[in-house]
Amino acid sequence: MLTIENGSLKGETRLRLNNITLSIDSGKLVGLIGPNGAGKSSLLKAIAGIEPASGRFSWNQQLLSAMKDTERANTLSYMAQDDIPQWDMTMADIIDIGLLKRRISRSERQRRIDNVCATLNLSEFNGHSIQRLSRGELQRVLLARALVTEPELLLCDEPTNALDIYHQLNVLQLLKKQSEQGRLVIMAIHDIPQAAEYCDELILLDKGELVCHGQPFEVLTKANLAETFGVHADWICNKRGVAWQPRPL
């Protein structure tokens, strides 16, 4: 279980996170939603320990900040947004970075890399320089680097960004499967219908504050969408999926 108590993060001119308190059970796919600047990336970075936030961030009642580097690496993995390497490395080398703090055999490392590449349809790029990959292909490599550690807590900042619809759905189905295996997966996502269809819970943020946390139908009310996004939305839900028709207020 992830527990956040009074989590706050100061920016240069305003609070990027303001007194966030919530608890999330393992075995769930949770979507972070909200308008631009709501605090989605800031919350993920605060949980990962990348940003120096105040408050208590605990995993199974243990403070994340009190964990040693190796223990933290075994517990959580973080996929950043637009974390594009500037140096020339192969795809496998980039994925292998995720295992630097893992004490596993060479054969186990290779097994994990091969498995995650196959899962994300990356095997054809084995041995390729990352400089030859498209933006969407590189996005999948960065997700593979996070998944290869097999973490208990997986944090993803817009993992479907820059992907075509086929690979968006593939990634969402993969993250859903990760949660069904007992992991807690938290992802920032802008596609509201996809969030409603795939996520077990949603966390709605606005201006660094928690607006609502619950099941999609509890969070995606007309009042919440009007207040945070400034739109009026009619929902269409049937056996084929979820869609919405937003329009300005």
C-alpha cells in the first residue's frame, strides 16, 4: 500500500503540490488526471524521491525516504516524461540501465530484457542505436527500462505519449496486466476515456491540490470536469468501451 500524508512540494512561484493525503492499495492501475500544471508529474517525482517534497510518503508502512538506494530500486521504478538520452547507446544498453542496482546473474538480466522487448514489440530493434528510433519507439524503450526491474510500485509519466493507437492500447493492456499481478501502477494520462476504461481508480489534481480520488465514475462527474477542465461532458458507456463528448462551458 502507498500512503501519502500531507505531501507538499514548493515551486519557484507557487506550491506544485499542496497538502496531498491519500492511500492506494497494491494490485491496482491508478490514473493521474488533471489539466496542464495540475501537479501530475510533480506527484510522481515526489513519490519517486526525485523532488524534495515534505510530508510522509510510505510504502507498506515504511518511509520511502528511509530506504537505502538498493532497497528503493527493488521497490519502485519510475518512467519519466521526455527522458531522452543524449548519448549514443543501443536499445538493450538503455534497458539494462534499469538493472544497475540489481544483484542478478547475466543470464537473468538477458532473460528480463528479452521478455520485456518481446512484450513491447521491441525485439526487432535489438542492437539498434537509440538515435535511429522514432519518438514513439523510444517511449516504449523507456517503459521497458522501467518494467525490466519488475518493481512492486511502478510510476509512469504519460507512458502513452507519442504512441500510435495500436501501441497505446498495447501499453495500457500491459500496465493493466502488471496491476493484476499484484503491482501498484500509477500513471499520468491525458486521455480521459482511456483512463476511465482501463484504470481501477483515478486521482484528479488541479493547481497542486487533490480534487477527488476514487473509482472513475466517482471522479469523472460533470461537476468535477467543469471545475477542473472547464468543459461540459456527456458520457457514452456501452459494451464496446467508453467515450465522451466534451465542449466548452
